[in-house]
Amino acid sequence: MIARCIEAITFQEAWRRYDDYEPISELILEALTSSFAHIHELPRFRTLELLFVATRYTSRGNSPCVQWTILSAISSQTPSPSLTSLTIDNLAPLYHPIYNSPSFSGLFRSLTSLSVTTAYDDVFSTHDHYRSFFVKFWEKAIQDRMLGSLSHSLTTLMLQGQVDVGVMPRLDFSQVKFPALEALSLQKILFNEETRIENFIVRHNGTLRRLWLAGCAIVVEDLDEVAARQWSHIWKHFAQEMKGLVSLVVRSDSLDRDGFTTDSFGEDDSLKYVGRNWQTWHSYEPWDERLPYEDGDHLALRELRRSVRLQALERQKYEE
């Protein structure tokens, strides 16, 4: 009887040293498998939150076994068509065979809201042992399995990385379209030509109302050359096209945990330019020098914020 009433499940992983629970670790994982393998049987199930711990030291060796156990259990069955909201916090950015499962891709086909935040550990992107798994996670699990499987009914998308991604590993938003998208939150996604993020955002100008950008950057390979695409160009493009925006947050640092902070109108906090770390090839570092076009970036962002504020006031008057 209780199962018929369950509409939402929140799983919160607790931090423990592996040595503390090693004697019963198999029992814990078996219990998690048994529990999550049956959530598709809940007739009113709508919302799933998986809040994992962001450190490598909570799992056996360096493997995030709790995450993969739960995701494997969920993916072992046909996904519930009633699931509309999925949150995965501190997802380890490492590829795993579970992402090949058709049932895993099926998790996203009925969603109206998806929030994915990856865990931070620079070992994932810089250590030789993990690098290929890190790249494949973004290019296959995120690009193909998640973004490629999302429903056209999606209204809210939050994708937060902890290191710069988009060029290497590669993300391409040129073919991604969500006709009902109203809220978009991106963190640490590179706005270079390869990602097509700018055009992805503009493509949703008819529906997008809220936009959050945090820690995003543009890669500049050589300071002696003027960047072909600058933040001022992007802000002016948004001001011209995004007439439906009523909420805008732009921060050079990371967003709060929920990814939906208060408006930052009036803040002088434009986004940055980064250079490739030639030692790792899969990470980027901010340029120490101030670039000559940053003043123009700040000015264009102020104008965009002013436009969005006016649009918000106009919409408020219309709704009254």
C-alpha cells in the first residue's frame, strides 16, 4: 500500500572512510541494488534525487561503487515512464559500462527536469590512468546517452562541471533542441566554436526565461592574436535575440549547490578567457594577463543585464 503513495525518492550518501564499513560493504551494496531495482514498480513515482559524496575516499579503492551500484540497479529494468524529474549530484566524471545500457538512456526520455552536477577531483582529468575514462564520460555518457535521449518536454536543464569541458573533452550542442526549455544552468562549459553553446541558447529564444552561467570560459590559444569570438560578441547576440529572458545570472566562479542563485543584476562579473594547459591537454588555466577586450565584455554584459531587467518588468506588468 505504501508503494502506491510514493512520488519522490531522495538518496543521500553519507561520508565514511571505507575502512569503517568494509566488513559489511557487500551487504550495503546488495541492499542498494535490491531497493533501486524495484523503483520502476512505483505507480506514482515522479522525482528521483541521488546526492552522492564528492570524494574518492568514500568508495572501494578509487571506484565510486555506491554511485555505480545504484545506477546499475536502476538501469537493470525498464525505466518508469512516470519519472519526470532527475537530480544527480556529485556524479563521478568517469565512464562505466552501465552507460551503454538502453535502459540507462531510457531514464531521460520522460523527463521535464534534469540536473547533473559532476564531482571535482583533478585526478580525473590529469592522471593518465583516468584520462580516457574522463573524456569518454563527457563525450559518450553526457553527450550521447543523456543529452541525446532527453525528451522534447524538457523544461529545466542544469549541467554543472567542475573543470572546463567542451573542446577536449568535446561537447557539441549543434543538434540539441528542447522546444519547451524554460530554464538553463551551465557551469564550466567552454563557449568556443566547437561546442555551439551560444547558438544552442539562442535557438531557445522563444521559450527560455531563466539563464545561469557560472565559470564558463572561452579558450584563447595565443594572446598575440585577437580572439575571434569574445564575450562582448556573445552578450550583444543575446541582447538582440533573447527577448524572453527575465532572469540572468553570470558569475566567474561556481554557482551555489542548487545552481539557481539570485539575480546578479549590476554585478561586474563577466566570464573569463583560458589557455590550454600544455602539460595535460585536458585542462585549462586562466590567463594571468588582462586581455584588451575585457572592458568591452563588461560593458556589453551590463547592457544585457539592463535589457533583461526591462524585459522582466514588462512581463510582470503583462501578467498583472
